[in-house]
Amino acid sequence: MESSPAIFAGMVFALFGGGILAWTVLRVRQGEPVAHGVNRVASAALASVAGSGALALGVWCFTRV
């Protein structure tokens, strides 16, 4: 019963992180900016850090189950 919130939070973080990383890879491969009106390198780097952080947080939540 107490592991349900950890599972839910882990899934949310993992899906968000994976989605952000997939979006970033897709946009970089197409040669388009990740965020409109922002430097390509800076937006790709920030999105990669945010996606990796969310994915790591999701993994951490799963270790608490």
C-alpha cells in the first residue's frame, strides 16, 4: 500500500524524462532547435540535463519500492 505513490511518481518521472530525451534527440537529428528562439546548443544541453535528471529521479523512486 505504501509503495503505490513511489510507483506512480517513478512512472511519471520516467515517462517525462524519456519523452524529453526522445524529443531532444529527434529535434537535434533533424537540425531544428529544441526551443523556439533559443540557442540550439544551449536548449539541447538544458533539455538533456532536465530529461536525464527526471529519468534519474524516476529510477530513484523505483528503488524505494
